[in-house]
Amino acid sequence: MSLIGEPLPRREDVRMVRGQTRYVDDIGRPGMAYAAFVRSHHAHAAITAIRAPDQAPGLLATITARDLHGRVRPFPIAAPPDAELADEPHPILAEDEVRYVGQPVAAVIASSRALAADAAELVEVDYQPREPVVEAGASDVELMRWSRTGGDVAGAFAAAAHIVRGRYALPRLVAAPIEPRGAVVEHDAELDRLTVWCSMQDPHRPLAQLSHILGIDRERIRVVVPDVGGAFGSKGVIPAEAAVAAIAAIDLGRPVNWVEERTENFLAAYQGRGIEGELELALDDGGRMVALRGELRADLGGYLLPISAIPPHTAGLLLTGCYDIPAASVTIVGRRTNKVPTGPYRGAGRPDAAYLLERLVDDAARELRIDRVELRRRNLIRHFPHETPLGLSYDSGDYERCLDTALERLGPVDRSSESTIRGTGVALYVERAAGQWESATVALEPDGQILIASSASPHGQGHETTFAQIAADRLGVGLQQIVLRFGDSDQVPPGVGTFGSRSTAVAGSAVVLALDRLIEHGRALTAQLLDVSPDEVEHDGGRFRAGKRAVEWTELAGPAHDPGRLPPGLQAGLTATARFDSELVFASGAYAAAVEIDAATGKFTVRRVVAVDDAGTIINSLLAHGQIIGGAVQGLGECGTEEAVYDEEGQLRTATFMDYGLPTSGDVPEIVIGEVSTPSPRNPLGAKGVGEGGAIGTLPAVANAVADALGGRHLDPPYQPEKLWRALAESPAVAGRDR
């Protein structure tokens, strides 16, 4: 029986519930020192002087930007295709100027964490405050610009029967992983080699980033990613603090630990979203969408990090969504503000695009007096592959079946009453996933186990279970025979990284290719053992057969490690390595939501979310559903309570969980999951991506439900009681209307 699609429980959970996990702060090294950072209290200021204490209990060193001259470079910046980026990289430590509250200015290294914190309080920094800019619309400094046009946009708008316009915005969000950022760095003076344990999404990007920042060859850096307590996109860039810890470890000749406190994570870890758009949709007399124009403005913060430009670029590319719009023109401007930089947060531009477009489509339906579902249905893409006017090539999908399934699963909803106002909403999305490459190495161990080393790195997704299912299914062996290895740059093959719902489609496909090579090596070894031609050997059900004779994988384990019995050209363990270069694949889905608003208080409640995702081939339905639910809950948080609020001085007013509200289990409504599967033809598994669908689809579905409840009035999230109460007070006819 095939294991593909089976809802097997996660193998990782056993050691997690037993407390056998090992996070960065669990790593102890002899003679460990600890780093604490002095951070700016100003959103924008010149630094005129820094005075560090000569002595303090346990003090080992104080490091400022001047101490790093000639030893570090600013962060590298990755420019998306055709994007123009300013030369404004994030410095490792601020020297002459600070541009956001929480920016690291100096580091203190001491013999304990408490003493480091105490010594940091003794560092004096003289600032000359400058006027902060806290709204992207008020900034005249561009950090990014990108534009693309496809089709006859001007002609389509000139001939359009209807033009619908809308302005929509999403606030900044805090990723808030349960484990904040951190690193332990050790320098081997004899080998002149750094070992960095860090809470990151993969080992490859931090290795490359540290190599650039420190000017050290990659071969002289080992990056180990142990267990990670969540990331959600926020751990794709090595923290500047880790680079400073590396310098300290080299200079002091002892390991250095840096793990941030929760408030530091709020202030200094890059945030997500923070985008607004002005959109125009042109339609003909029959309600067919003929062109789209969009101008997006992104709040990128004080500097550019390596991946700050990626989310707005992704939002722009996906702005035509699942609709067959023949012409489109999009411009994105990323502006500098005096806030912490932005970067990927679960969805990384995909929720932004879905929200902007799906709100516009709902508004168009109202303006044209066409049923909102019917308008969508008239314009869905139905033939694949499909080339969008913005340059993407969609591989497969069945958007109408997703929509129909979502509507069916939503079911009937109670009408509004005088005390409770109800609304429903639907939304569709397309998700860009995969792309670039990953690699895998597989080998038959002496005890008969199959060892898989993957370039992907898990931080909650369930790679160990998913990849084990792929391998056990491909090889015809038991799951207990499969052993996975991740996260150590010395022990896993190179790759790009774990982000953007790409692990199964790309890294999983690399595992498949490596397993197929292992099977071929097994056929060759079996042929030699049975003295037959390899062409006579077949692999079936975990056995290699030649006529009536059969050899199991476990029987090959001994000969596979005996050089005298290996066929020429094969390595011990029949080791096989493969790299999979991936085209982009496109997951999709349709979401529906039912909400209600208390007419007297404005209290907002989501009663039901229906999630229908098409992620192609699903390896483990239980894990896929877990990803969908987790993403949906994050989308609900964005709708209900989450917003990084800065005041006019650039101070973050939501810097603790007392002020920044995450949804709890009691806030989670009924989440109904439906599935549609159109496997991708672009990888051997037919997989797309499922890790972000919940975060993408929930947001616009709930937003459209709120607009429905308010009689078509638009409000941007979060939908807090006062905001809704005021909207209701301004539209008293909404309450009790016949629905």
C-alpha cells in the first residue's frame, strides 16, 4: 500500500513531548561568555558619542561599530529581477546614525547573561534626535522600485465599460515565534574555523550571509541549526547580533552566547506586511475583467535586509491572482521609514496580493451589481499552463472546483438581527512556490537503515515524517528503516533554504532523485552478488529480484560497505546524491468565512472558516491539515488583533504580548478543510506547496465577510471593536437589515 497521502503522526513529536529537543539556548560550551546589546531608544538620531565602562563585574569586552572597522561588511542585499534597490544595507552596529528604535548600537560581553545585561546599562550613548518618518506615504526616500506591464493596459482601460477603484492597506505584523532569535558561536583557533549554532530556517543562508559579512571563506564556517521554536519567515536572515558574537568569540577565544529577550524580538526582529495599494480594475459590459492597474507602497523600514524587497515584489507579481486578466500594469515603491526593516512573514507577499485583489473584486461586484461569486466564476483561469500578463507561468489548477467546494462547505449562515450583524465572504488565491534548487544524499547504512541528508531544514513543518514517507514508499521498506539528517552544513548537502512552501516540491523531489539512484546502485550490487546482468534485476516491494531469487535492502547492507564486493564506481553505502532544479509551481485555493459583529459593542467574531487548498500531491494529509490550520490561525490574528503600532515618535506601542494580541485557542473558530488536487507536472512528486495557504486565504475571506456585514463599507484590518463600532454608528441602517 502506498504511503503517499497517508495521515501518519509526526515522528518528531515523540522527542518533543519527552523534552528531548535541543534549542540554541540549550547548547552549553566550556567557558561560555554572554552578549547583551545596547539599543537605540530613538527612532532617528545622530550618534555623537559612545562611552563604555573600563571595568564592571564579569565584563570581558565592549564592542562598537568603530571596533568593527575593516572586520565586517553590511548585510548583502538580494535584488529581485528588474527591481531597483538603493544602496542602504543594514549595518552590523550603528555608528553615526540610528534609524529605528531597537537598532543595536553596542555589544557588551560578560561572563554571565545577568552580568552582561548589567554592564550594558553602564554604556552611555549621546544622541542628537532627528525628526522621524513613521508613515511610508510621508517618506521621500525610495529603497526599492519595481514595475512591470503586460498587454495593452491603456487600450483596455480606454475601452472599458466599467472602471472600479479601491485603496486597501495591511499593517505591519510581528512574527512572534515561541523561541526568539539566538546564536552560540565558537572559534577553533587551531583550525581558524567558526561553528555557529543558530535558530534559523536553514543552515545555507546564514552561512552565506556570515561569509559575506565577516569576509571569511565558507569552508571556514560551520552552521548548525538545531531544533527551532518557530520562524514563520522571520529567521531567514542571520541577526546582526550573531555576527558581533562571532567577532567576540574570535577575539576572546571563548564561546559566546546571544539569545534575545522577547521585547528585543518585538523591536529588532524584522516585521512583516506593511503595504498599501491603489488598484483599478477595468471590466467590459459582460463583467469580464480586461485590465488591472496597481500602485503599491511598501513600508520597508530604516534599511534594506537581504530579503526586504522579496515580499512586495511577490505581491506585485501575483496581483492578477486566479483571474484571466489579459493586461496588467503594476508599480511598487518601497519607502524608508524610521522603523525596524520588514521582511518575509508567513506568506511573504502572497497574502498581500490576495487581500488587495480580492477586496477589489468584491467591490467591483457591488458596483456592477453582479453576484460576487458569479463575477469570480466568469473570470477564472480554466486552461493550463497559463501565462499571466505579469510574466508568471501557472502549471495547473482547478479554481472553479476550489470555489464550489468552499461554498458547499460553508453551508447556511444565520441572518443578521438587531443585536448581531452577520456577513459572509469568499476569496481565492494563487501561491508562488518552489523554484531554485535543493539537494539530497542517501546511503545504505551498515545496519540496514537508509540515511537521508537533506539540504532542507525543518522548523515545525514535519520534514522528518514527510521525507520518511517518500523514502519508505519509494524503497518499499518500513518507516523505521529511514533516518533523516538536517541542519548541519558539515553533514548535509548544499541548498537554498526552507521558506516559501518549497520543501516538499523541491527538497522532496531531490530526495526522490537520490533514492532512484540508490535503487540503481542496489540493482548493480545485487547483480554482482547473484552473478547476473543488472538488466535482469528488478526492484519491487523492497526487494531486488532476479528470477526466483530475491535480495532485501538489509541483505545488501554488509556488501555495500565491503570494498571488495562493491561494483566499480560505487561508494560505500551505495551513496547517491542528487540535485533538483525546480521551476516555479503554483498552489491555489478558495476560502470562505462567516463573521458576526455585536451591534452594541462592535465585538467581532469569526464563526467559521472554510479552507480549500490545491497543493497538488499531498504526502501526509494530517501534516498538510496542520499547516493549513496553523496558517489560518495566523490569518485570523491578522484580522482580529495583530498590528505593530508605532506612535508619531517612532516608538513601538505594541512591544509586549500585553499590547500585541495573538489569538488563543479560545479565539479559533470552526475551521472546515476541503481538498482539491491537480498535481504539478513540474516535479516528480506532483507537489506544490501548502505551508502558507491558510495565511493567504483566510485574510481576504474574512475581510470580505466584514465588508458584507457592513453593507459594502471597506475597513482595513485588524477589525477591533472600536473600529467596527464606529463604522456601525456611522451606518445605523446596517443593523437588522434583511439578509
